[in-house]
Amino acid sequence: MGRSGSHGNTAMGAMRMTTMNGQLMPEDLERWVLDFAAQIVEQHVMLSDLDAASGDADHGANMERGMSALLQAVPGWDRQLLPGDFLKEIGMHLVSSVGGSSGALYGTIFLRMARTVGDACAIDPELLLQAFESAAEGIVDRGKVKRGDKTMYDALAPAVEVLREQLLPARQPLSASLRAAAEAAQTGRDTTADMVARKGKSSYARENSRGVVDPGAASVTMLIQAAARTLGNSVTNEAS
């Protein structure tokens, strides 16, 4: 799995050097993913309880299965993976281990991010933003969703919008930008409680889906919160 030999060693040397310029390394991404996975495992019962209101009550169980596997697998992965390769491996792992619609959607998030990052040796804040934008677009393409459908997109989209506002016009540090994005995701998650589901199996419940937060919006909020806790504190010299 991943890259090896002299080419990989050269890439890792380049990545270590660019970390000092405020860019993210594969080990930073690893901290993010493992933090997210740990939160899912800890709160999977809550996620399934949310899903029970209008779905199959299996969102938490499915996510917990995949994230438990991820927690075991990632620490043993090739340390010479480039950032894009790492994100691709995560996406493929989630598709196969989570299964169902959740696996497809979270796989899409990471695979779209991987495609955007490409062969970059490290990820600067602008590239991270582009990767998150690609992830959000992937959810729209995969799920045929829009804002107000009561899905994970209702939390992911505002988070990405705020991240763009913070990083580009406002020129805020990555740490502050990710915290603002996490707050936006939380607000978006909470607004889904007043919505009627229009996509997925929850849509069959119609008005019965109102009054409870969408489980996908809850879990993707954990993803953004984990990024704020880890990626925002990873860089040593953030771009101004």
C-alpha cells in the first residue's frame, strides 16, 4: 500500500520541509481521521437513536463498524503515503467497511478530497479549502441533494461556505477558520431538526421525520469538529 523506495523518501523529505511553511502533512490528516473515528465510536448509539426516528436505526452501527476498523488499520499504514494517497486510502476503506449509503457518502467525501489534492506533497490552507469544496460537491452529485433536504449536506455546506469566507476574503488563520466552520456545521446540523426529510429512507417518514436532527448531519459535524481540533493546531506557521 502506498509509495516506497527512494521516490517515497524524497517525497517525505519534501513534506517535512513544507510543514514549517504552514502546510499539512499525512500525519496531520491521520490525527484528524483518527479523532473523527474515535468520536463516532464513542457516540454511535446516539447516531443510531437519531436514525431510529425516521430511518433504519443503523447509521451509528454502520459508522461504528467502519470507524473501529479504521482505528485499527490506519496506524499500520505506510508512512510514505502522500496526502492525496492517504485520503484515497481512507475513502476506499470507508466504502468497504462502513457499507450502505453512509459508506458511499463518506467514501465520496474522502475520494473527492484526494482527487483535488492530487500529488501535492503537502496541503496548504487554500488547497484544504478546495478539497472540502470538492467533498461538498461530491455529496451533491452522489446524493442528488440540496440545502433543506435534511441530509448531511445541511451541515457540510455551511461549514465549507464559512471556511471559504474565513480563509479567503477575511484571511483568517486556519485554526480560527476551522473553528468557525465547525460552529457553522453545528448550526446547520441543529436546523435539520425543523426539516422534513426529502431524501433517502427518512423521506418515507414524511412529517414524522420532523423534530429530530438528521443523523448524517450529526456525524458530518463531528468530522468538521475533529478537523478544527486537529488540523487547525497542526501547522506551525499559518499563512497570513
